[in-house]
Amino acid sequence: MKKFLKPTFDLGFFCNKAEPLETLNRYWSDSNDVVGWLSRSSISFLQIAVWKFALTGNKPRFWFPSYICDDALIPLKKFGCEVMFYNAGEDLNYHACIKQFDDLNCDLDVLVYVHYFGKIDAPGISDIAEYSKRKKIWLVEDAAHVYIKAGNVGKYGDFTVFSPHKRFNIPSGSALVIKNADVISFFSLANQDNILVNDLSEELIKSLEGDVDCHSSSKRIHENLRWIIKESARKLVGSIGYSYDKQVLNSSTCQDKFEKDKVIPSPKLKDLTFSLLSRYVGRVSVFQKQHVRVRCAWLELVKAFSEFHDVEIVVNHSDSDYMLPIQLKGVKGEMFDLGNALSQIGVPVLKWPNLPKQISKDITNSALALYKSSYMLPINASISEEAIFALVRSIRRKAKEETLELVDLNVDVKTNDDGECFPRPFVQSLAYSRARSNTSSSSLVKVKVRSTSDENMFFSYIRKKKYMFTSLNTSSFGPVMSGGTEEKEIAFLSMLGKKYGAWFKAHVLMITPNIPLNGSSMYKLWVAGYRRVGNSNWSSSRIDLSQSEERIRGALNKKWRNQLVKAERCNFELIESTNTNDVLQVFELSEQYLSSIGIQSVSKDLVKELLVEASKGDSDLTLRVQRVYSDNELIGGVIIAESNGEATYFFGWSSELGRKNYVTQLLLWNGILSSKEQGLSLFDLGGIDHVGSPGVAKFKQGLNGEEYINVGTFLYVPRLFRFKV
């Protein structure tokens, strides 16, 4: 596989819409923060040191966790700062750090907390922040691995340092987020945006007395052109300079010379930085989804590799979206060279960090032990999940593991439902499938496959739309299976692809299967002949209605529950109905409101078709509307779709008065209780989009259901064409 240790550059990004520079800072800061832009995170640390020196007249003493990259410390050392280290623990969760701080027998000026591997939960930071405040120490959050501000990142520190140049393919760029009121006031930084860049850079250049690499404008033009050519070539051939053996040698033997000879890069941003970054940030949600899939693919490779070599490999921080840290465990692992073995099969395994020399020589330090036992697998949007799966398949072929087999399967193709019923998504109900077919001028077939050996059943509604001589076949949220194993489901998908995705017969099959996003399901889909289309992954949350009402209510987020209590105390009139006109009334109000804020609503034609289907005597769908009135005035309503043992929040609306009194919480809660009374097993919140609709996502998360993500949309590719797709 091509080795991409960081994202690749594409000239096509210049065609993307650019984010205005005035609003660019919002991805890394709050509205009241001041943001300075410098070339590297190491220069941002240096800028903090310069400010501290200007305020106190003394070169500040820094305390970093010992598991840190030496590159980040060199500018501080050249400036004359003393750098000390503390132990963040073998699990990097900052346990017992306060005791280390209390045992320190010298004054401390700046304390650094590192958000390792892009994790956003920030364990232990609240205690460290409290200690820093009490001791009047500046707290700096090192968020170099974090994509954009999220979770607890940036909430506690006087400063937060982000490194967009590590996460996006830009030539330079570090965002220094400043919350410290003394610094903002003393240096008159308030209400400045990107003007800060040049001011900070000039100040730093003066402080370093010639150690900074500064270039003329003509040389910068040549640098920009050279960078574009180099990065364009890397997109074609990968990181050809990568070598596992070289980086292992460089990690510990060359640091003395490196620190002595290293010239500090210019603090100023390269000319291309903002031009590219402003075009990248609009695609953050796309990149994040790609990172999740790459991580899942690496996890599947680690699983296959450990089984083949019979060694125990532990994945640390498995939710990381920057690097995936893995460790060998057990007696056998001590004799096994994991890094070399992975690099031999083409995996771009990394050793990180490039430890400071005093740590690399301290055999008692947990950071050194962690470094020696840990290996990193890179995660970025340029790494191909298909290339990783090709490595997985080669490993399993060496192990002579059998791939998918189809045995004892009986296929039944029907156009009508035959009464088979078990919990399945609303969009795989017969009523929804018919409604979608009617609104898209397509025909509908139901494919049922039953295994004669164990009576497991798989089925899917498929919409067939003709385009001249071509048939486009699609399955939304399907196929679905009743019991059985995931392997059998993917086996069925293979059969389904051969029947409805035969390109020689001008048949094309696209599916969005109701399968969880994980490495195993992604790999089996790939083996079965399916290739990803687009970057969408449906995500939502489910509530188990078999729980007691008290338990469901007790699980609600405290703030959400308090808002529900306030709404209940208003004694509004609650009315439940399945009347067609009542559903249409709420839909039309919802449509009008969404249109007023520039958001597209559910198709009106689809809603009308669903109502027609739901009104049929043998329908497998009920659209139930919950409405709230205040003094005979409708102030809110939600539509719940009930089908085949599941309930799904479809859409809702509330007036200004309703929103002020939290009627949506009241309506949704009563919808959950009603679904429970109907004997349904699950309540689905109808989708969660953390990036596109963060406010709605936060509201739905308040119910504390079980969140899930599905694998996405796939195209079936016949075997003859798979090497090209």
C-alpha cells in the first residue's frame, strides 16, 4: 500500500469555497478568545515564554509530561527556558499528577497538559487546572493532535495550542488560543483577529537573535512552488522517504547533534497557509468520517495480524482520530519485533514520540517504557481503507482462513409483504418502501433469503428504477436480518449483488445496509464485492423500551430532565392522534419554520404517500402525532413513526412560546411513553448529526440513548471490475 503519513495535497482544493478569514478562528476558539497564528506549535510555546519573560523579567520554567516530542522543546531551550518533566502515567490518564506537583521543590511558571492522540475527554485536567489556578501557574493545553475544538479541549487552559499543519495538508500553521486576561490586557490583544500573526512573529524574531530561519519574499515564492510540486508528487507515490528502520535509529541516537544544529523555523506563516486552510475546514466532517473508517480498518488488520502470529496486541486509545497506538503484551510479545513485522508487509508503522534525551536515558521513566512497547498506525483522510483490507486478506490467506461461503440458502422474490415481522428500521417497512417507490417512479420487490439449516432469514425491499436499458436498484437501510451471524448477512449481500448488480446485464445495485460501522463489517462488505460511495454514515441513538419508565427517565441528562419538569409544570393540554389531518398540520408548520431558517424539510409528497400507506388496514406503519396546546393554541407537535416493533422520531415543530417552555422535551417524552405502551421494543431518535446540526444533536443526546453509526452507502462491483474500483 502507498504510505501516507499525513494528508495529501490536491490542486482541486483551490476550487472549494473558502471560509472567510474573519470566521476561521471559530473552529479552534470561543467567541471571547484571542487567537494568534504562528508557524509551528513549538513556536507557540516560545511565544508564551516570551510573554512570561516580558511580564516577570525572568526566563520561565516549563513542566511538560515526559511522554513528549523533543522537537516541541528546542525553541524553548534555545531561548534559555528550563524544561522539566512529570509523569502522566503509563495509561496517559494523568493519575496522581497533583502529588508530583506538590513534591516539586522549586517554583514553576508554566504547566503543560497534552491531549494525546486527538482524544477530547481530557482526563484529569480539571484537577490540574484547579492546582494551576491555586498556585498562580499558567496552564497550557497542548492540543496538537486535536482536529478542531471539541469536548473538554480548550476549556481549562490559559492558552491552548492547536497544530492544523499536522492535521491538514498545509505548509505551516499553529493556532495559539489565548484566554489569559493578563496577557490580553498587558499586550493589548483584545479584539484582534489574524492581525496578530505579524505582530507575534516580529517579536519572536527579535528575541531569538539570529537563530530563526527567515526568508526573503522571492525565496518564499520559490518555497511555495516547491511545496506544491512536492506534495502533488507525494499524492501519486506516497511518502517514499518513509523507512521504519531509519526512524527507529533517529529516535534516540541523534538528539544531541539535532538540538545543537537545529535552526528554528520562521514563526511566520507560509503564504499558502490561510488560502488552503480556509478551504479545508469546510470539509472537516468529511475528513472526520474518513478517519473513523481508517481507524476501523486498522483495528481489523491488528486483529488479523495478532491471530496469525499468535501474539497479544493491545489497542490503546481506540477512539483516537490521529494515530492508533498499539502495544505488545505477554511473554511471547517480548521476543517479537512488532514494528519490523508490520513494516515488512507494507504497514507504515511509526515510533512516536521523539523523546527528549534525558527521558530516553532514564530507564525508570514510564514514558521510556511506553515508547519502547508502543507503535503507532497513522490515521488521515489519504489512507485507503481498501488498501488496508487488501493487507488483511493477504494475512488471512496465509493463515488459510476460509472467506464467505453460501450454503443452504433459499431465495424468495416477492412484491407483497407475507406477514414476516420482526424489529427493523422504519425505512425498511413495506409502507415506507412503497411510498418511496411511488414518489420516485420505481418498482418495488422484496427479496427474502432463508437458511434451511438454521432458519435465519434475511430480506430487503429493493426499489428498481429504469433508465433506458439500465436498472438502478437501491436498498435504503437494508438488507435486514433476523438473528444469525454477521457472516451470513454479508454472504447474503454477496448473493444479492450477483443478482441485482450484474453490470453485464445493465443492473446496478446500491445499498445502505443496516450494519454497524466496525472493521469486521467493513472488511466483509469489501470481500463480498461492495465499494463505498460518498462519505455519509447514518448515525442515531436508540432507547431500549423494555426498561422501566423510571429507569429511562433516570438516564436522562440532568439539564434535559429539568427542562422536562418545567414543561410538565405548565400543565399544557396534551393530545395524541393518528388522524391524517393532524399529521399534515404539524408537518406544514414544521415545513414553514425550516424554510424560514434555510433548511429543507422532509418531502411533502413522501409524507402524503406515507399517510396513504398508513391508512391501509394491513399497513405495517402507524404515524402517531403528539400535540401540545396552550389556551386552545397549538404550540408544538411531533410525529412518531411506528413500524415492526420499533418507533422512530420522524419530525417535529414548536412555536416560540413552545420553545420557551421546552414543549419539545415534553412531546418527545410522551412519545417515548406512548411507544412503550404500544409494546414497541426500541425508540430511535431519527438521526444525529454532530457537525451539520450540533444543537439538535446535543438535544437528542440529552436522552442518553445508545448511539450507533452504520457503515454507509455501497456500490456492488462484479469481480471482473474490482481491481479498477
